[in-house]
Amino acid sequence: MNFEDKLRASGLRPTKQRLRICKILFDRDKTFHFLVKDLVETLNQKYDEKKISVATVYNTVHAFKKSGYLKQLNIDTIHHYYDTNVSHHHHFFDESTKELIDLNNDQVEKIEIKKTLPGKTISSVEILVKIENK
């Protein structure tokens, strides 16, 4: 799916600014983890002559999240990271560098959840392992 289609599928017009956001997010080989404020900085450094507003970035990211193109990871009550890899997988979070690192399912033993909730079923289990320097 090209960037214009992805934007339209998310209910957004494919403007130059939004296409630039797509390029930063999805034109890469590896998964991309980011905070919205860091994405804004990256965009404004790369496209210095034409600043992109925080509101445009925020609205585009949230439209992509709603459409299933991004996953939101809540590290704590303040920091909401986004991930371009929307498959079920786990993460390390390095508390010293504030970096999210993918941890694939084959790198984690089977997880058993013994508690059940009436009328509910588990749709996925994703682990966030916080790490720090020794």
C-alpha cells in the first residue's frame, strides 16, 4: 500500500506534510519506535525549510493508530511511544536511554495467565521488560 492510500484509508487527505510523515514512519527496513515530540523534531530537522506543526503530526499519528498502522505503547503515565510494527510482540525498554527494543515471540517462553475475567477472553499478551544499566 502506498503512502497516499494509507493516508486515505486513515481518513486523511494526502498533503505534502502528511506524505513526509509517512516517509519518516514507513519508508524503512526496520521497525520504528517514537514519541510524537521526537517525530516532530526529526521532521523539522529533515525538512528545515518547511516546518510541520505538532498538531498535524499528532493528528496524523492518531489517525494511523486508529486505522491499525501504528501501535501505541504506554511506558508510564506520561510517555506514549508508537511502534510501526503492529504485530503482537514484546519489548525491552531501556530506562537509561529511553529506547524501545523489539523482543520477538520466539525469544520469550510461553506465558500462562491463570486468572480469567467473566465474559472476557485474552486477545494478546505483550510483555514490556524495563532494563537499566548495572
